[in-house]
Amino acid sequence: MSRALTCLLLAALAADAAAAPSLPRTRAVPGGVVVLHVTARPGSSAAPQAWFGDAPVMLLPSGKHGAGEWLAIVGLPLSQQPGPAEIRIERPGQASATLAFVVRAAHYRTQRLRVAPAQVDLSATDLARVAAEHERIHAAVAAFSDTTPATLRLAAPVNGARSSSFGLRRFFNGAARDPHSGMDIAASTGTPVHAAAAGVIADTGAYFFNGNTVLIDHGAGLITMYCHLSKIEVQSGQHVAAGEIIGAVGATGRVTGPHLHFAVALNRAFVDPALFLRPAGGASRP
């Protein structure tokens, strides 16, 4: 497929996704989301499987194109290089195939913050703790269940001013650190935090950088994460409804003040939460 034809196809899919209330907005850049059409094996309506790298990809039935048509909802990590990319398609009874698309470049801003030195120059004990916590979060984000989310348009977990901080190249006390992988929402300590959609609590904990944290598994590789909470009001394995209170805004972990760090992961990649939320100033959270 030519680059021009691929771009036209992605533009059409983006228009479809923007018009469909249950799908995220598409943005084919590092940290973004692409939606691709996948067909089943000719003469069969059996669901195919899709993979992006070694991560399984969410597939949703596409009612618009009839039986045997699916939409692959693909999350692109911030580390994704611009240029050609592809997902692998596995159809029962057929050899593997690929579906190509193009990732555009994204330009994220730079942020410089001052925090306590002990939160930048970590002791051996803290380094070991952070490494263990990273593996724990990675395990929760890597979950992929057969449950399909009821919607991919999420409700704001708290009402407040949203920063456009996703993807920021961050420097703490002058030292470069990983890009910002979520959205900061301004709110005062104690403000209730609500589940952005129905799901199962995948994990909770008090983390070195993230503070008090809740992760919710919404199914098929869609995970939301809520950080820096002053308190947690749910436990692992608990089913929660959309809008249910899961905790309260705080300033725990590595922060400069109270706020909610809200993150969204899709097929193991943290992606821009703004693509899943109604525009700020629109309908508020239930």
C-alpha cells in the first residue's frame, strides 16, 4: 500500500472514530491511537487476533461494515519511532498477515521541576523499591482479558483543569527523566476520584513516585491508572461501576502539589488520555 493511500485510509478511519461515541479519537503519533479495519477469514465470522509487537491488540466488531469486519484499536507507545509500522493479524486457518500504517512525528514540550533531592538521587534501597514497583505496574498494564469495554470514551475521573502535559520531556532538578505518561488534573486534596469506566481493580498500592495509586482493568488491554491519591477506597479484585468513587485527590509520591495524575494504557502502551475523554468544558463526569 502506498504512503498516500495509507494516509487517506487513516484519515477516513479517524473521521469514523471521531463520529462514533464509543471510540477514542485517533492520532497516529507516538503516544497516540490508531484504528484499523481488519477482516475475518473469507466465509467465516470467527474473530481474528491482532498483535502490535508482542502485545495483543483490542479488536471490536464493526457493525458499520457487517459481519466479519473488525476494528483494531492500537495504542502507540511514546517510544514508537515515526515512519512505517504494522500490526500482525492471525486468522483461523490462514497464514499470518500484516496490516501497515504510518506513524507521524509528534513534538512534545519540555518541563523543568524542583523536588526534594532524595526523589531524584535515589538511595540503593529506593532504587530497588522503584524497580520492584515498575515491574508490578508493568504486570498490571500488561493484562489482557476477553472482556470488551462497554465504551472507549472515558468519563473524567475528577472535574478540574486538565494540563496538556502528556509526553512532556521532564527534568527534575536538572536531571532528565522519562516523559510524562499521563494527564494532570487540578483538584484540591480530598476531592473524590471516580472510575473513568466500569472495570475490575487490577492493583492498588503506595508507590515511591506515584504515591497512593489505583489501576483499573477495563478489559481487552485497556487500563486506567490514578496516582498521588490521599486515600484509596477500593481493593484489588473489586468490580467498580463507571463513576464509582475509588479514592481522593492528594499529594503523595513525587509531586509539587495536590492533583490527580490520570493515565491510560492500551496494549501495554501508555497513551494520551485526552483521546479518550470528552473535551474539557463538555458534559461532566456522572
